Amino acid sequence: MPVIESRCVVPVSPEVAFAVSQTTGETRMRWDTFIRRQQLLDGATVPAKGVRTFTVQRFGLRMISEYVSYNPPSNVGMRMTKGSWFFERLAGGWRFSPVDGDPGSTLAIWRYNFTCRPRWLAPLAERIGAALLQRDIDRRLRGFARGCTDPVVLSHVYAQH
């Protein structure tokens, strides 16, 4: 099972970094390069363990995912429950921890794992998928880092808390 990881240090506390990662709507679109559209499902108004989301990726791929963990301000985890025929499984986790010696900074680590189908094609598909997903996740994390310094995103986050 391929594992993709990307990490960066952002100049905000873990509480703020986590809150930026969970923004929605126009605020989310300011920093998240991976998604074109995202919404909570089943009448949920805030993220939480068990809440499902509908996401349209920037190239139009669609998936439904579910929060399998939600532990502010340290981590959040999701797994795809319905999506592209290409992925048999897709899951990800985002971790936020203080940087030693700098309480105003956070190390963000985003890790994803997946398997592809059909099984006979998986060895090749997973190598290609790992390269493509790594590029997308690196780009997404750079966008997140920009969001952690964007005055509009930060003002939205501070207004929510």
C-alpha cells in the first residue's frame, strides 16, 4: 500500500493551523488547491468523527469521505467511502504539533495511503498514482501554508473562535 507524506512548518499555533485546515466554503477555496467544491453531508454543520463529506477534486473527480478521527488541535483523519473506480481504498491523516522552541509555529504532516484497482494493474497504477498524488499533496500543503499567512483566512478563523 503506497504511503504519501508531505510536511511543512507554518507560523501559527497548532490550534490556528488545525482551524485553517477545517475551513469551508470561500475561505477554504482561498488556500486549498486540491478541491473545487466540498460540503458536509447528512445535515452536518461542523466536522466531527463520523461526519461525511462530498468533495469534487480540481479535475472533477468526486468522492464521499468520512471523518474517522477528529481531535482538535492535533489531528484529523478521513477515509474515502465512495469514489473513483481507480481507488480501491484512500485514506489520509493530518497532524499538527508545536515546533520545539517555537510555540508560535506548527509542524503540519499530511499522510495519505491508498490502493488501486483492478488488482492486476495495481503495481503499475500505484507507482503512477503515488507520483501524481505526491505532487498534488505537496501543492495542497503549500496552499495550506499560504492560508496560514492569508489575512482573510486568518480573520475568518479568529472570528470563529
